[in-house]
Amino acid sequence: MRVLVIGAAGLLGRALLQEWDSDQRFGASSRDADIRETEQVHRLLQQFRPECTVLTAAYTDVDGCEKNPVRAFQVNRDGAVNVARAVREVGSRLIHISTDYVFDGSKGAPYEPEDRISPINVYGQSKAEGEAGIREVMPESCIIRTSWLFGANAVGFVPTVVEKARTQKKLRVVDDQRGSPTFNRDLARAIVRLARAGAQGTLHVSNSGECSRYEFACELVKAAGLTGVTLNPATSDEFPQPARRPPYSVLSTKGLEKYGVVMRPWQQTLPDYFLDSHHESHAGNAVTM
């Protein structure tokens, strides 16, 4: 199978190219094509003519989207539709990566793919409109929503917590946001299996289990082998951000059963995360395996 990963320089795109074996795979980044530019996208798809295209490229800075909504919709909605149209023209299948942030977090139980979406920030709204646009162009596409994605060599919650825990003895972490952390390599492996199975429709893919940001931080500090660090729970109001976050965005992965995909508990991914981070680090940070 010929596979094209659009967004190959990103957190998930890199993992996909590393984990995808026994297939002819190609990666494209924004240097190869800006998905906002229709002609660039069409040239890219005509050049590679893949049998399966995975769109991981997105504007994922949640607070940045709030400050720059024009860019958010240009990339996450218009860019996604551009890719869908080009994919349809070359006869490729499409797998598109979306987010738990299309939900408002009021359900209080794991979200099913068919649950009503109601985003509460610009990022979630732009991704929701991207989903809708793709379904209109390619009803047979596969849309995968994931949550709290983390991996080595990336910015975000996980490296911020670990770095602060290495330099500070007391940390306060929000305890009123719950979700399912998802390790980029585990998500990549699931996508490969779903692609080979010809999956269609909307699916939720995250590591199993749920936690608050505070509980996640506690496990991170423990897995990093850091001692003498005190973590205390806090509320989101104590750390105001431009974009609101859904208080509960756990995704139900029951839809994966028919494809034989089983996601391991998120806690089990942490040693692999730190192993990856250790390999990519320039300094010999203390890590326990």
C-alpha cells in the first residue's frame, strides 16, 4: 500500500512514519505543501498518488487558535477540505485526525463517536467544521478523534510538568479537567491497523483509562523518578487561559473492538515516553525504567 502522511514533521506524523512498516510510505510537511493552498495540495497528491492518505497537519495551539481564529479556520477547516478534495481526485482513501475538543465536556461519561458535538473554543470549532467538510466531500473517509496527545520532542503539558518538577519542589496542577492521555506511538500503531483494515466513519482512539491533569502530573513525576516534589491540586480558574477547556473529554474507544484494536492503559506508556525522551535529550536526565 502506498501511504502519504501529511503533517509528517509533527508529533503524530513523525511517529506514523517510524511505526508504519511493510508499506511504501511518504511524508509531507508544510515545506512540501501548505494545506491552505489548494493548488499546492493538488500537486502533492498528484505527485505521490497514494492509496491511503493520513492528514495529521493542523493548527493545534489551542490558545493560539483563540487569538488567531482566522488562521485556525484556514488550516483546520479549509485546509482539511482542500486535502479531502485532492484525495478524492486521485482515488485515495483518507484518514483525518480530529480532537476530543469538539465536545463541551458536560456529559460526565465517555463520549461516543455519535454523541452531539458542541465545542467551547475556537480550536474545537475549527476542527468540528473540518470534520463536517470532510464528510461532505468524502463520506467514506475515516475520522479519528484523539485526546491529550503527548510524545517525546514536543511542547505541551507533559514536558512542562516534568521540567518544572526537576527545578521546583512544589507544583500546583489543575484537577478539574479530565481526559485520557494518548501516547503518540500507540496512536500511530492504531492508525496503521485501522488503515490496513479499511476503517471508515468516526472513531475514537486514545489510551485506556482516564485521569485529571493533576493525577496525570503525579504519575509523570513518579515515572520520571523525581523525588521530594510536592504536587497540589488546583482549579482552572487559578490558571486562566485564553481558551476554555472542556472539564471532561474522555473518549469511548468501544468502536475499535470490531477492528481488533486494543489500547493499553495510559500509565503503561510512560516508561516508553521517557525512554524516547532520554534518547532525544542532549542532557543525561534522571530517568527510571
